[in-house]
Amino acid sequence: MYFNMKTNYFKNICLGIFLFFATSTLFAENWPNWRGPKANGVAPNGNPPTEFSENKNVKWKIKVPGSGSSTPVIWKDEVFILVAEKTGKKVEGTENGTPTERGRNNSQRGQRSEGRGGNTDRNTSGNRGGFGGNSFNREEIMKRFDKNGDGELNDAERQSMRDELRQQFSRNRGEERSSNERSRRRGRSGSGFSRGGFGGGRKPTEEYRFALISYDRESGKENWRTVAATAVPHEGHHRDHGYASASPVTDGKNIIVSFGSRGLYCFDMKGKIKWKKDFGNMRTRNSFGEGSSPALYGDTIVLLWDQEDDSYIYAIDKKNGTIKWKRERNEATGWCTPVVTTHKDVTQVLVNGTKAVRSYRLNDGKLLWQCSGQTGNTVPSIVVDKETAYAMSGFRGAHIAAIKLGGNGDLTGSESVTWTADRGTPYVPSPLLSNDRLWYLSGNNGILSVRETKSGKSLVESERLTGISGVYASPVSASGKVYIVGRNGSIAVLKDSAKFEVLASNKLDEKFDCSPAIVGNQLFLRGKEYLYCIAKVN
């Protein structure tokens, strides 16, 4: 009997090891979530073409409905994307697909206490929305004229500001317009008014369909489409943003989708909705919009809910949508995606933030450690190797911190922070971690830097990528090549090495804000109107 028990024990150990490696291999052969199978931008088994154009190595190109800036997710022979599509129906007296009473109730929720999130005037009803009045400040100016969102005004943006100031001060505004402007400026973020520029747009009155679509990976043919919700969004969004910005995540049995204020959904692989969870309306800074993608580890979904009202991080049961735990976060609006990693048998959730980078224990949500130093408006997600987490941000400042895993408490300024840097960091794009090197861009621009992960040594410093002026997409790598996608349709391919070496400069007739995905010999690029599959074509 003892022999049989011992034999069964070793059988179970072997089975567990086999399943672990089988699952790891399966995920490596797909692109199951934001930033790929290891959440670092690397496709371990990928090898797409180095050179391509509209007339070369385009396997297929299809027009996609609606809008969305989420990354395509690929599992076996299917490509999944999220879209938000206008229905053409104007809806008055409703908000988020429900009676306006819900909107009123939601607006009366507990407001962020003064000073929380950094700015003591975050909840005031003063001059939030427009550019004008009797005083001007840097935030208003940058919001209006910083068109590329890099935190600085270039020559063209400065000229635009000067022209606007001349027009504004020479304009004889009547009493009625002054009254309207004052009334609008008294509105808070999400009140339905925004002056454009870098801030959010007007609150929509038109209905949207929020859908998950499956395409055949080899042909681009649509397999199925499921509408998760039909609703009028409760607030606007940044002009380059949209209502389908979070990427889905799949384990090959379930597809987890976050439409933010429209709910969290679990689909089966045929597009049937298994369950839905509602978290209410999110109120984002200046109505910039929502964008954090869910993370999935085993049976646990991790959802970040950083906003201008009370912020939280949730752990949710994949099987039924019940909340496992919920932790309050001392953060304002953020757009990063949580990353799950295991270090010395402790599985933890790493989250970037303006106040602090934080690590939560996955099984119960306990805060393990935190480390401050990041800039405002944190967007880039953390990347992590076996021993260290790398966090960075680049809005009106620059900061990178290499933080050793395994610490406890407040790690700010401690030996757990092995190195830091303070220049050339990204605002929107997340970094790439490949072959012990960090690749990242400056602001939202095509200016590249590369550092060693272990020492922080600069290998490439602020090299401008020819033909690429603006970048929102995060870089990816495969088979010794790094792909950097510009907003103007230019795609640079560089050698994944310690030296700056451009292998190819490609151009497509599309504009790209979405991060690319790589599976096998295929590169998937989602543009404003089209979805591309780039592959070697004879």
C-alpha cells in the first residue's frame, strides 16, 4: 500500500510538471493578452517578415467596424478584437443604457477626499473644462495645445497657442457667451463639456454597440460577432482614444473582456456570454477615457479601477464573476494594465501608479510593497523578469525604477531599488523587455532608448527613428527583431541587440494607435480602419 501511495505521488508530480510545461508552451504559441504570452512584448516563437508594404507580404487586410485601440488577441486559428460602433440612434434621457436616475445616483457616489491623488483641487468646481477666463495655468495650456501629448509644446503647438491667444483677447465676447462659458467651466470632468485639445470630448448622445469579434486567422473572414452591450457612454474621451481600448484576454476556454463602465464579461470560445459583472460608471480625468486591460492568472481575473472617484483593484473568480477580494487604492485616473508574476512561491500582482508602484498578493490582495517616484498620468505597464520589476512613466517628467521582487513595506529609496533613470521615458507606450534589455520611447515620440536590465547602463540614448513622428503603440519583438509602429503608418524594424541598427523601414496606408501582436510568422496590426495580417507571401 505504501508503495502504491508513493507511486501515485510521483505520478502526480510528473503530471503536474507535464501540465505546467504544456500550458507554458501553449501560451507561448499564442498571443493571449495585452503585451503577449509573457506580458513583456516578446513573441517567443514568432518570426514575421522584416520587410512589408501594401504590395508586399500582406496576407490579408480587412476593414473592421466601429473603433477601438485594443490589441488583437490570438488563440490558435482565431483573432479576437473589441469594437465600439455607433448605432445611429440618438437617445435622450438615458445614460449608459439605463434610466437617467442611475446616472444621478452614480454622480452622488463618494467623492475623492481632498489631496488624494496629488491635486487638492481635483474635486473643485472651478475652471476645469476650458481655456480662458481671467487666469491661465500650465495644465490648461498643455491640455489645449499639447496635441501629441508628450508634455511639451513644439514650435507648431506654440504658434497655435499664440494664434489662439490673439483671437481670444481680440474677440468681443457678448454677455450671453460669457455666461455660457462660465457655466461650462463650472462643470467637472465628465459633465458633458470639454474644449477639445488634449482633453476629452463632449459626452455623447448617440448609442454605441460594444462587441467582441472573432476572425479566422488564415483568411481574415469573420467567424462570429457578439454584442455585449448597447449603451450611450456617460462621458466623452480623448480625441485619439475610444470606447473599446482595453484588450481582451483568453486562456483558450474563456475570453475575458472589459468594456469598463459597460461591464466585465466572460465569453466562451464560440462567443456566448457566460456571465457579466457591472462596476458602475468610471469617472476619468478630463474625460480622457478608460483603457486598463484585465489580467488573467489561473481562475483569477485582476481588474484595475483607477479613476477620479474612489479607486480599487479587484480579484474576480473566472468561473462565475464573483469578487474574491477588493482593495482601495490611493490613486487617481491611470491606464496601466496589471501584471501577475511569481517570485519565490509568492504570486503577486504588480501595478504602476502615480502615487506608487505596488505589489499585491494574488490570493488575498494583501499589499506586499510599494515604491513611489513615478510621474502623473501613469499609462505604461510594468515589465518583469525573474528577479526584478521595471516601472516607468513619462508625463511631464521622466522616471524608471528597477525594483527587486521579494521586498516588504515601503521600498522607496531602499536597496530594493537597484537603479533609476530620469530621461527619455514614455507617456503612453509600454516598454519592451527582451534579452535582458529594456526598449522604450520618449513621450509619445519616435525617439528610442535601450538599457541593460541588470545595471541600468544606457546602450542606446535618444535615437530618433526616421519617418516615425508619433507613437502610441508599444514595441514588440520576435526572432531577434524589434518592431516599432508609428501613428503615421511607418513601422521600423531593428535588430534586437545592444547597438542601434535599423533592419528595415516599412510603410502602410493606415494610421496605428494599437499595439501589434505576433504569432508564428504572422504580425497583426490593427489600424483606425483596417486589420492587417503581415506574413511571408510568395
